[in-house]
Amino acid sequence: SDVCSSDRLARDWRKRLFDARADAWIDHPERLDGFAKQLRTWRFASISLTTTERVIASAIARPAASIIDPAALAEGSSMPAAAVDAALDWMQTAARGEKPFLAVVWFGSPHSPHRAVEEDRALYANQPKNLQHFYGEITGMDRAFGKLRDALSPLGIRENTILWYCSDNGALPRVGSTGGHRGNKGKVYEGGLLVPAILEWPPEISSPRTTNVRCNTYDIYPTLLEIAGVAPENQPPLDGISLLPLIRGKMKVRTKPMGFWDYPTRGISTPSAKWMGDLLKAQQAGGDLEPDSSSQNAAELPNPAYPLDQFPGHAAWVDGDWKLHRVPAKNGKQVNYQLFNLAKDMAEKKDIAAVQPERLTRMKTELAAWQKSVLSSLNGGDYR
């Protein structure tokens, strides 16, 4: 299963604003209350393509919609390039309007099956074949992101546009690099959680700088709320915080801990190569594919509901430089706790729980409360 750390809007995948595992859609915008009412005056696009050498895709956005025509894509076209071309096509129209717009561009690369276009793969011909394609995909994505960034000036919107880039999980085993941190994608050790992020906003960030303040993708939503000046009347609980003070150089430490939980339940299979092949055949025949069952059933709440007093799976609680791990034994009858000081032990090797009893007790209590709230959210309790 995927490692999940998210606010109540994102942690229940049934109610995400944008779902990277569907083509692209806004799910239950009415649940966003005041934010949705404000953003309904905006224009939206969410472009999502999955890795394949012969790229075809459809992207749906409300109230706007766009379809990428397979015939318009050359064989061997890179997925990131096609995604950016589709995004820019939409953005050119949106930028001419008077309304603000939000464009979300999902890069499916790098993702298995790794298939870089030949010109990008060839740059790494001295590497093993799997790394040639992996590095080639990253190169294609880098070039595509540069194209998107460079296009803001001709559109006349660079100075008034927030450009926000981030990844969604830690490094892959065997091909990725965690920089010496423990674990990989799918784990709640730092190697599975830490990802790069870049934010560009010329009026607020006049010169390049870096920060060690830990941030999360679930901070994006409250950050946009504050920037847009929106205060929803019936806002469900959020785990995230606004990063506007950090952007403006006024935040030195994170003001709210972060929870992570690898819940042992089966995820949703996304056989990208098969789906894209099926979609190509359907579009070539003049048709389309029916929505996947995972999308059709996305609004259904769990039945039976998740019990609120059972916390299976590896979980972690990060408060500043302190990180608590809750690791249930395989027999399910006992729970082991580990406590690390990330500032002094980035590899999470030296467990100091025994010499920090008060901190251990406090963080255990906070983590348990957060896990209970996650389950309540999954059961729909935050959205009634």
C-alpha cells in the first residue's frame, strides 16, 4: 500500500480535489465549501499522462475540458513533453481571460515501465539499460518543466504566477538515490518521504534561497487559501498549514507536527502500459474508455467502517527534528516504538526512546490521536 500523509481532504482519496490516479478530475468540489465557491470563478486544468513511449491520453478538467489527440503526437514523443504541450494549450486560453487560473500538471515520469525516448536514453549509453531509461525519463521531464516555465513570460504572467514543483514519494530502490537516508519509496523512514520541491514567485521571492523547514504536499491547500484570501465557513479539519510565512521568510520552524501511516490495505492497481494501450485502440476506433471502477466507486465510504481503536501498519510522527516510529509486530500483539533526532541522525539508526521518556509519551499520545482522526476521516466523519 502507499504511504499516506495528508489532510482530511487529501487523506480520504475519495474526496481529493485532483486525483493523480484518474485521468484528471475534480471530485466532490461542493465539499470544499467556501474554497470551492471562490475557485468556481477560476479556471481549472489538470493534465495527467502516464509513462509510455507512444503517448496518448485524455485529460478532463471542469469547467474546461481537453482531449489530447493521439494522431497529433509523434511516435516516440515523451510523456512530459506531451503533458506540458497540453497544459500550455489550455493556459494560453486561460491567460487571455480575466479570471485567475489553477493548472495542475501531473508528470507520470519517471515511473515504471521506464521507457525514455531514444534521444534522452542515448545520453546515458554508458549506464546499465535500466538506468538509461530512468535517467532519460528524468531528463525529458526536466526539459518539459523548463519549457513550461519559459512559456510564462511570453504569456505575460510570469510576475503574477506561482510555479510550484514537487515529487510525490521517496527514491526508488536500485535506481533512485535517497542521499543516505534510510528506506525508499513506500516506507515511512526519511528515504521514503523526503522529496525535492521548488517554488518560484517573483514578487515574493526576489532571490534564490533554501530552507530546511519540513513541508508537505498537504500544505499546498491551506497555502493557496491564504494567498487567495479565502476562509471557508465549514472547513473540515486540516493537517496542513499555510506556507505563506515561510515563503515570505518569516517561518524558521514548522508550527505543526506531521503524521505518516503505511496502512496495510490493498491499493488500487494502475497498469499504465495496458491502460494507455487500451485507450489508444479505443481512440483510434473513434471511441473512448469507460471510467475505471476505482473512479466510478470513488465516492463510496468503507463498509464496514474502519474501527477507530485499531492502528495496524507502520506509522510515524514528525515534530521538528524529532521523529517517532510506531511499528506493530508481525503477530499484531505488540507495538514497538523508535525515537530519532533527525538533526543528529538523518539515517535513523540510533533509537533514543529510552532516554527521552517524556518526549516519547507525548509524541505517542499525539500520534494515536492523529491516527484516530485519520480513520474517522476515512469513514466520512469529517464530511457529513
